[in-house]
Amino acid sequence: MAKKPFISLAQARDIIADVPTPFHVYDEAGIRARARAVNAAFSWNPGFREYFAVKATPNPYLLKILQEEGCGVDTSSYTELVLSDACGFKGHDIMFSSNDTPALDMCEAARLGALINLDDLTMVDFLEQVADVPETIFCRYNPGGVFELGTDIMDNPGDAKYGMSEAQMVEAFGRLAKRGARRFGIHAFLASNTVTNEYYPTLARQLFELAVRVSQAAGVRIFAINLSGGVGVDYRPEQPANDIAVIGEGVRRAYEEVLVPAGMGDVAIFTEMGRYMLAPFGALVTTAIHEKHIYKEYVGVDACAANLMRPAMYGAYHHITVLGKEHEPCDHIYDVTGGLCENNDKFAVDRKLPKIDMGDVLFIHDAGAHGFSMGYNYNGKLRSAEVLLREDGSHQVIRRAETPMDYFATFDQTPFYDAIRTSNAQGERAFAESKASAWRPGAQQA
Ligand SMILES: *Cc1c(COP(=O)(O)O)cnc(C)c1O
């Protein structure tokens, strides 16, 4: 499907007047519509709940929007638990699906009464050593081997560090039952970024069949099955988008065919989607600031892989729209680069785009999940602001950009800190008083 940015050039300029590029912008209307579509697709299951994967986009303003739409949160670290608690997610509003878990994190999950998802049999003893075993508990399954849809290998659980075998699930449930657990959940995440309506239904059928076997073998009651994340988005314009209504219906069919006949028609379905919930409703907005013509044509922008790591890390495709040039022919071929001293710092390679002029504003699509949150500070690059486009068309800064002193903050106990602060203040003052502060990309051409 053709990819359409959710802001116009005029709206981008309006935001840029408050917040210089680069920044991430999110679309409230799109987020709410997506959450409602997900809830509608699974409304046949009375216990259904989506637990948004906080790691995808850990911003309290966005978590509050999802909370208003009825979602819980899926967390896997102490800080994600703290953020969720601060947003008012309580008790079973929170899933805690950590692995290789530190004692502090597990203690906090137990303190908040979160739904704890144990990644391994050895975690049963660990849990008991650091907290009381709760009445309700999940265990994470890994079938090993490869995960196939038809003849396509989707992913390779046998190589993944997560989860436990079926025999270990039975053993874990039995041990947990002896220590007071009464309600048991099953969780698995077997393939990532799937762009097919068959992933969840296929996974669900496997987990439903597993649930029937495991509940009998361990003599326990399964109250919920968590399909986790992995529902993907159409990053490329030629890809067909997933249809959540079709996915929900496919899961319903497996439920009717496997769980209901086994007398397990009261099991709740949970999901923990991150990417599908938010990726299309966030974008990285950046300005073209340099061009160079060597063996290839390069456009340099003011964002870099520190703002959006997926292209550099996975060679991932992110569609780019040059705002205001939506209808111009894509008759130029560019590498669109950031300024890291790393040759993989390219948002696009050999990409057909309209002619880009310096000062043009680029909208990098589908950055709303695993975008800002994977950001890092390599080369001393600073994390950008995040901006929310409200349903009424206004915008709100929902996280300011990092400053140099944020970057240096962890030196505050060292003797270097005062010198750093002095140098930074001199640099910022010199810039403000110099001709550099009036520089605009492309101004020299005009
Ligand atoms: C990352 C993760 C998710 C979300 O995955 P998406 O691909 O963003 O949907 C859900 N659950 C767990 C345990 C995860 O680690």
C-alpha cells in the first residue's frame, strides 16, 4: 500500500518552530484506532487483554493513551516496572516477562503484584528466594526447532535463549503449585515481525494443544494463554499489511477447535504487541543538511542511527517521504546518511526519491516502535525529543531532547564535572553569538 505520512509539511514546520529536528512524532488518532481494532478483533474472548510491550516505546504519555484504550503493559526490567507503576498500571495490569532476571527486578515485579512470567525452570527456585510465590503465574514455552508456516521458516526458536521445554513446563507448574500457585498461564514468542495473518493463529493452536497436555500432566488449571508479540508491520510499501480482524478470527477458530472441546473455554487470551500497536504511528522527522557527490549521491540528514538504529543494525527498510514533495517523481537515487563515524549509518541505500534540496524535511516512516527506544549515545550523539500530534491537530512535546549535560550527568561524582560544565557553557555561548547560529541548510543556494 502507498505510504502516506500522518503529518503535512505545514504541520512539520509548525512543530519545528518549537522543536528543532530531529525528533520523533506520534499520531494519537492512529494509536487509538489501532488499539480499538485490536480489542474488537478479540472481543469474542471475554478475558482478552493487550499488554503493550513497553520496550517498544517507553513514553508515559503514550502508555496513558493505551491505558485509556484498555491495554495493560508488558515489562522486562526494573525501570520499565517503575515507569508502568508511575503511569498507574496496577497489579495484573502489568506483565513481567523478563529473562536472566536480576533480584531487584523480580522483587519489584512481586511488590507491584505484576503477572510474573518465568523464563526457565531454574527461575522457580530463584523466585522463591527473592519473593513470595504469587497465586497467579506464567511460564514461557520454547518448542525448539524452527517455527514454520506452511513451507516458510519464520524463525528459529531452537536458537533462542528464551523459554523452556514442554517437560520443563510441566515440572515448573508442579513445583509452583506445591508452593501455592493456583492459576497458571502459558506464554511464547516464536517469531518476530511476521507479516502474515497466519502467525498468531498457528502459534495459538500450538499453545492451545500444549495447554491441554500440560494442564493434564501437571494437574493444574490454565487461566490465560499469552500470544506475546511478533505481529509485524508492512515497512515496505509493496508489502500487504496484516489484518488484525482476520488474525483475531483465526485465533478464535483454533480456540473453538482445541480449547472448547477440552473443557477449557474459559481461558483468557493475552497479547503483548509492541510493533503492531505503535510502529506505523511514529516517525522520525529530520532535515537534509548536506549533500555530496562522489561515487554515489549522498544526502546527509541531522538524525543518525542513534535516533533510529534498525536500518544500521538489521539492514531494515524504513520508507522515507520528502514532505511537500509527495507527488514529485522519485527520479533520483540516494544514500540517506547520518553523521556517525560508522559507514552503516544510512537510513536508506540506493533509494529512489524525489530531488532533495538542502533544508527539505524527511519523514522516516514506521519508527513508532523499537525506534527512539533503541537509541543510544555513540559518538556522543544525543537522544532527540518526542512530540505527540494530538487528535485535535495540536502538538505536545512529550519528552525534551537530551542536552550535553544530560550526556555528561554520570560524571557528576568526578573531578572532571565542573570543567565539562564550563567548557559546555563556553561552547554554547560562542555558538549563540556566532554566525553559525544563523546558518540554515540550503540558504547559500537561495
Ligand atoms: C519484544 C517483546 C514483545 C513485543 O514484540 P513486538 O515484536 O514489538 O510485538 C512482546 N513480548 C516480549 C516478551 C518481548 O520481549
